[in-house]
Amino acid sequence: MTRSDSDAFGPRPWPQPRLVSALSRGRVMAGIAAAWLALCATASAQDAPGAAPGAAAGENAWDKAGCLQCHGASGEGGNGGEFPAGPSLRKTRLDRAALAETISCGLPGTQMPSWLEGAYTARSCYGFPAGPPPAEVTATPVLSAGEIEALVDYLMAKIVGR
């Protein structure tokens, strides 16, 4: 054992650090930090098994239904053009249940379509008995109930009130 491998408290179980090993430790620590950040980002973008749908699933539903075409890329409200000008979801006063019902069943008398598979026919909407949707509702059944729940989670977390 060399003199640098011991001190007043006795021998050290490792050799005295050197500049090269300090640089190596720094690279290893940077690699660990980068891996940790990547793991955290992946975990937050994916849903844990058995967990409520998360932001990734909600954002996928947003894209699948093409919400941005009427409500804007970040829910600020559409400006018309090729698609109807939808209201700002950032300023909406609808609560979670009202958002889910509006997305699922559309909004009679407006250009907001129903997105839920089976809206009106398999599931009652706005108190209407199950059957064909009212003439003033455009049915665009592309989302499942789970996708709508994930979309509402996404809206509440990332858009409404922001």
C-alpha cells in the first residue's frame, strides 16, 4: 500500500482519485443523469399498466379526432378557414364531465360532432333515449370511451385554463 492510499483514519478501500479517474467518474455520472432523464421522460409519456390514461394517450386521441383543425394546435380556438372556428378550450368553463359529454355526444345545434363510437345509438346522450342521433348532430364515431377519458385528462392537464 502506498502512502497516498491511507490517511489518519487508516487505509482506504480504494486508491487515491486521480484527474483521469475524476474525469471518467464525471462522464459516468453524466451518462447516469442522461439515462435517468430519458427514463423519466419515457415514463411520463407512457401509461403505467393499470393506471388512468395519461398525456400520451390523450394527445393521441386529440390527433386521431383532428381536434386541432377546429380548436387550434394548442386549444386556443380555431380561426375558421377550411374548418369551423371552434371555441377556445383554454378559456372553456366546462368541467370534466361536461367536456366528456360534449366530446362524446357532440353539441346539438353546433358544428361540434359526436366522437364516441355508439353515441346516441348504444349510449344515451343528453338524456335522449338510445336510438338514432338527432338530425342536428354530426356523428363521427372514431373514439372509444377510454380514448375520450384520456382526451379529457389531457385537456384538463395541458390545455383548459392554461
